[in-house]
Amino acid sequence: MTKRVIALVDCNNFFVSCERLLKPELIGKPVCVLSNNDGCVVSRSNEAKRLGVEMGAPYFIAKNHFKKVIFLSGNIPYYCEISKRVMDKLYDFTPDVEVYSIDEAFLDLTGLRKTFNCSYEEIVEKIVKDIKDEIGIDVSIGLSYSKTLAKLASDKAKNLQKAKVEKYTYKIGYRQIQEELKSTLISEVWGIGRNTNAFLKKYLIQTAWDFVSQEDMWIKKTMGKIGLELKQELLGHVVHPVNTSCDAPKSISRSESFEEFQTDENYIKEQLNMHIHKVCKKLRKENLLTGCIGVMLRTKDFQVFDVKTNLINPLDTEFELVHHAMTLFKNIFKKGLIYRSVGFFATKLTTKNAQQISLFDGQSVLKKQELSKSWDKLEEKFGKGVVKLGSGK
């Protein structure tokens, strides 16, 4: 059986890197990007990491402790746009791409040396160069024989960069596996959480090599099938191949902090309408319908109010969902409170092929679906915001 060659492409400090594309003056400065509701730090520049800012640090604490750090509100739609450009570029090298997250993707490069007439190491170095030259984003790439080893190799590349070594790729070859596992703490292995790490330490398992040296019977008894699969992956055997199929999302949500704290009910409704449209546009793009929707309000002091409702018939149009959403909004909006953000979410998603339209309101639903499609086309032609729903004043 042919040994697979798998790479993990990981965008470096992705959200910060995206912001620096827009604002080059941020290059070289300590920068952190916050979650949509400015709740916590979700991306850090290397400069911010060196100052000690931790991932997930609450903003209201971090801003007081790190006065020199520039904190920016997140802009997920923009990051998704840059992510798509990066992922599209990967398809220039192989059709076997598994988009793992907004800033990570696994590639199966097996057999491509002949196609590109160069080594696998040269292929991934070209990927790094092309993404940097054409998109402006730095990526680290780990290269090995399984997803787990590729992830480990990617982490090793990032460690070199932290040590200020200009190296963006790292390969764990067959002859290096034992040496690499001996120098890797078990806590550094992808999939090993805090509790599992503490459990393994009780048995004096400190490194990844200590773990793979255990008998299969013991691993199966203590960690089950997942433990055995992890051992095989660490030894370079593919248990989880690159999956090129795209699974439908389980939920879709949109929220964003206001530019200034708000008490204006109509302004907040307008922002909610904007989020409803974005969610519906995503539903239509994925050919999905929602059977349950919800509205969230977050106050200046990070107090959260949310409410949801099940729909009689699954929907994907703003013209239908805005009515339900405004009813929910009225149930949680309190005059006098100061708000920092509003959000809208859709769950219980089903494919549109399974939709059953009522005999009595079928024509109305179809008309609203056509209106929504026309809205999407207008935005494609004239840009976002060309059409807006009323705020319900």
C-alpha cells in the first residue's frame, strides 16, 4: 500500500495577518484581535505573544494589563473572504484538500512529485511562497505521513519562527519519527487535552514516544479505540485520511459589536436585520433551511440575553424570518440598558430538498424565496447594503 504524504497548511496569526493586509502600519506592533463581541482575545501577533498576552484572555482584563497592545474588534466576513482565497489557492496544487477550519487545511500530496517534477519539500515551499506573494498571508506547513504527524510538524515550524528562525515548513520523515516523538511532550500532541495529559502522567508517560511504546492492550483498555488510532497516527499510519467532502454546518450565526455602545432600539433593530440577511444568504448558499432561530443581546457589561423559537416550517428568507426575530427581540430588549452587540442564529438545519410547502401558503413562500434570490443577485452586482429591510420603527 502506498504511503500517504499529508501536509497541514496553517495560516500564521490569521486574524491579525488579515488586519495587517488592510493596515500595514500594524506590522511589527503588538496586535490582538477580539471575538465578535469583544469578549476575549482570539488572535495574537508574535509581538503580543512575547508580551505575555494569552489566547482567550478576557478583553476587559487584557486591556488594563497590556497598555501597549493594540486591540481590534474582529471582522469575520472579511477573514472568511481571505480564507477562501487561501483555500482556493491550495487547489492549484492538489484536488485533495480538506478545509479543517478558517485558517487550516490538510492536503494529500501523494504522488505529486512527478507532476511538479520536484520533491515534496519543494512543493510545500512553493505553496508558502505563492500564498505570500499572491495573497499576502504567511503560512506554516507541516509535512509527514498522517494528519497527526503533519499537525506536529506544523507546530514545529511555528516553534522555529518563535525562535526567529525564518523557516515556514517542517518535515517529519520516516527516519525522524522516533527522534521527534522522543522530543515531543505528550501534552503537545494534537488531541491530548489537559485531563488526558494528567491521566497519562500518572503512568509516567511524559513524551509521545512513551505513549506509542505502550502495549496496544493497555492503550485500548485505558483510552479505547481513540487511543489506538492516535498511536497508529503517531507512528505514521493513516487512520484518518484527508476528507474532501464538505459537511453541512450544524448552525449559522452572525453578531458584531457596535462601533459605539447603544441604547437606540431602532438602531439595534437595523443591525439585527443586517445579521438576519447575512444568515439567510448563507443558508441559501448552502441550500439549507432553518427550523429554529434565536436572537442574542449583549450589554456593555457583557450580560447576555438570548431567546429562541422553533418554526412551524423551515425557512431561509429574510421576509419570513424577520417577523419571528422581531418578536423575539421585543421579549429580551430592555429600555435603559446599554448594549454592545446584537446577534442572530439559526439551528436545526435541513436541506432545501426536504422542504414541504403548505398547500395554503405555498405561493407566498415561493414568492419570498424569489425575492430573496433577487436580493442576492443585486448585492453581487452592486455590492453589499444595496437593499435593506426596514427597522420596524
